[in-house]
Amino acid sequence: MNTRLPVISILLLLSVAVPAADPGFPLIQSLASFPFDEEAPQLDRGQLTSTLTLSGGNVFMFSSDGSLVSDLESLEVTLALRVGISRSLTLEMYSRWSGIHGGWMDGMIENFHDAFGLPDNGRPFFTRDRVAYQLHGVFDRQRSAGVAGPFTVALSSTLIRGRGFHLGARLAMQAALAGSPGLLSDRPALIAGGWLEWRRGNLALGLAGHMAFFDPPTWLEGISITPRIFLAEAWARLGWFRAGMIRRSSPFRSGDHAHPGWQILLGVRLLRGVELRFQEDLAPFDSTPDVRFSIRFRLDQLARRRKLG
């Protein structure tokens, strides 16, 4: 662990070094989410795995016409269960809780920008560590809030399995028991996609893409949107370290929040079964969080480690 501490410290600094914005951006994420783990292995029949992911992000952006303001921090807890049906078919179930709150990162980010002469992007106009989340004529949230959902059921299949090479596909249904303006849709979504992975020794390369199709939630019916979101991720892993690039489209047809979102991802395994990840948004900074961090626990690996230990 002593040799990893400097690396973890560098990753923490990198996560706030670039002016940023989130694929955890609440308004877009409330229409469809992508909880899938592309590095999760295909399972043998009857084999069960479970994963718990905790995520948090600092979100800040506002539209030039003032119709949209997002100054908040987000939290997510996602539990994943995967069951092998056959050697090439896996049943996946995901349950999520998410919320927004005032947080604690605003001052740290503003001070960092000031120290290095980086633009503040209008942050000082809004009170630090307070929720300001509104879409004109649709909702106006000034307090912390949380929702349970959506719930996702998926079937994933390995289509081609070669020596160090996997090609897979996934079909999923996603739904919530009730909607919440700005946080959760009350309409179901259909998600289809796939992934490609190549491994040799400690090196792994991957590419994944998923498209979500949905009807606008009832609380957003007055806004013109394209009823689909596309998420793509390219990643590389070398031993315990991971880096990647994420792109997510926006369903909105116009305005600042209609831009696609781009993020870089950095990750490090702290020990077998535990991984820390950082996501940093890239220009145009309007449809992803400024900085997003998560820690993922592979519960079955941790249980096995404890049993063996």
C-alpha cells in the first residue's frame, strides 16, 4: 500500500485539475441510466456475483438564457446481482438509489481554480454548498432530495469467445415505480448494446456502447427532446490501473444542455475486489459533472478473500 499512496494522491489531484461538469448529470441521467460493468466476467451456469458501487459528483452549469441551473452534488448507490444461466448467457439485475444535496466540494474547486488562474465558469454567482437545480416551467429544487430507482433487468450474452478476445451483446429493460421531476422518469426504457474486449497478460483493451430508447417522462412532456441516449466507453487496463474515455449524447434538441458529454476516467484497484475511480468532464462542460468519483466493491470477491484469509 505504501507504493500506491503517491499514485492515489496524484489521481485525486487530477480529478480537480481540469474545469469540469457529469455522465451523472441528474437531468439527463433521470431519463435513462447505464449501470453496466463491462469488466464483469461471463459466468458459468448457476454462478452468482454481486457488486456495490458508491458514486458522488459535483455538478455545476447554467444555460445562457437562465432557463436551466444545476449547482449541486449527486450521490448514487447501485447494487448489481448477476446470475449465470448458461456458459454464454447471464441474467443481470441492478437496483439504484440516487440523490442530490449541497455537498462540500464547491469551496475546494473554486480555491483550486483561483490558485492556478483557471476560469470560475460563474461559480461565485451561486451560494457554496447549496442546492440550486431548476428547469424553467418544469421544476425548481432548492433542497436535498432522493429517489429509489430505476430498476434494471438485463440479459447479456457472449457472442464470440476467442483466445483473449470477447464480443458480447446486452438487452435490458429499465423502469421506476414512480417519477420525480429532474431526478427520475416514470416511463420505462429499453436499452440495447454490446462490448468488445481483448486481453493479453496484464493488458486489457475494451470498447462498449449502449443505446437507451424511452418516451419523455410526464413531467418533461412540454420540452422537445430526442427520446434516446447513446453511451460509449473506450478503456484500457494495465494491471491495477485503468484509464478511459466516455461519451454520452444528450436527448435535448437545443440549448446548452444539448451538447454531448465527454469524460476521462482514471481508476486504480486498492485491493482485490475494491476499485477507486475518478471521472473528469471535458469541453463543452454542460452535460456531465465537473468531477465524479466512485468506489466499487465486488462483494463476492471480498467474501472469498475473507474466507481464504
